[in-house]
Amino acid sequence: MRKYFYLTLIFVFFLQDLFSQCAMCKAVAADEVEEEGATGINAGILYIMVIPYIILFFIFRKKIIGFLKELRKAKGHSNT
């Protein structure tokens, strides 16, 4: 219970910082589009966006692979 309290407290204190980062990413993306045409978001922002997904994949890889195997089995049985 105490862990959730501390986590919530940290989240509340840094809530403004979390939203400001999103605004910064949006501003950088808008500046790049204006300067270079339609290139989109720079590599640094893409790197920051991809890292959490990679970490989650490694944490849940057994469940993901198991789910994909079950999905393939279900498709195989439904075709016959």
C-alpha cells in the first residue's frame, strides 16, 4: 500500500514535467516540418519513444510468444 502512495506522490509532483515533455516533442516536430518539409520527428524523440516498448517486450516476451503460438493454433484449427 505504501508503494502505491509513494508512486502516486511522485507522479503528482512530476505531472507538470511529464506534460511539458510532450509539448516539447510537439514543438520540435512542428519546427522540423516547417524547416525541412515533411521529415517528421527527429531521431532523439524516436529513440525515447521506442525504448519503453523494447523493455516491455523483454519483460513480457514469454507471454507474447505464447500468445502468438496460441493464435497460430487457433487459425490452423479454424481453417480446417
